[in-house]
Amino acid sequence: MATKVRISDYRVNQYEVSRIFIDRWSPRAMSGEEIADEELFSLFEAARWAPSAFNNQPWRFVYAKRDSEYWDQFFGFLAEGNQAWADKAAALIVVISKTTFDYNGKPSKTHTFDTGAAWENLALQGSKNDLVIHGMQGFDYDKVKEELSLPEEYKVEMMIAVGKPGNIKELPDKLQGNEVPSGRKTIKEIVREGEFGF
């Protein structure tokens, strides 16, 4: 049975914003249940609508569902620490960005930034759909690039574990205490008018 965390016990906004931003967080406890393609592709649909420089849409997503022939390969990309909990994900996604513009082949300085916007859309949609969406950098980037045969102009950005919420008690002991929404820096710590000054 999934354990529901009360977000309001951990997060308080300083200014009025939609709850969709505050309610999104990165749990690890997943049930191991499969998800339908419609649920998974709802996330990709949200990502598709992100903004990007010159509308280049540099993001690419390559996925493996847990019942597919690709699962073991994708699971093998993960660092040991992430394998300890991501074994109950319904899908693993590799996020890739195209480093050049389609219209002229020149380098895009914002390809990573733009792909990050697509990731955020995906994460927010997943949260709205009551799915666990957990982004990771703990995996072998070189192995992904090699095994997925990525052309030179594509960069591996991150991996994502997607699943249905699970029981926190089924996580490894050392992770159970961390299974709460994290706080954020204050507005004063991240915003300045007119000059850097941080």
C-alpha cells in the first residue's frame, strides 16, 4: 500500500503560486506496478510543449518499460545506489538533447536549458497524474551514449524513474528517512535587483 506524504508538513510558499509547483517532489518509493502506454505518453506529451530557442525542441526521450526487452539494459545504466530503489520503477527514461540547431546545424547554447524545461513539464504532469517521477544523474553517461549509439551532436542529460507510488517501508533502511519533500532556498537567497551580489 502506498504511503501518502503530506506536502504541507514540509513546504510553505512565500508568495502565491499554483499548488502544482509546490506539490511536485522526487520520491523513490514505487510499487512495481506496470503503467499503461497512455500514462507514460501523457508525460511525453507534456514535455513536447516546452519552450525552446528558435523552437528547436532539442529534447529526446528513450525509454524502457519494466516488462520490455530493454529493461535490463537501462537498469544496468544506473549506479548501484539508484538500482537499490529503482528496481520497482515502471519505466526508465534517458533524456538526451541535440546540441545543434535543426535549421542551420550550428551549436545551440541553450540545448541543455531547453531540455530542462521539457523535463520540468514531464515532472509536473507526472505529479499531477499521481505518479512517482524521480530524475537522476547517478548512472553511466558514457555507457548510455555508447550502447544507444548516439550521434556526436547529441548529449546525454539525465535519467528518470517513473512508477506508481509505493510503500516507504519497502525502501532500503537508509533511504526511508529521506523520503520526504525537500525545502527550498528563500526568495532572498536566489533573487537580486540590478546586480549579482550573492
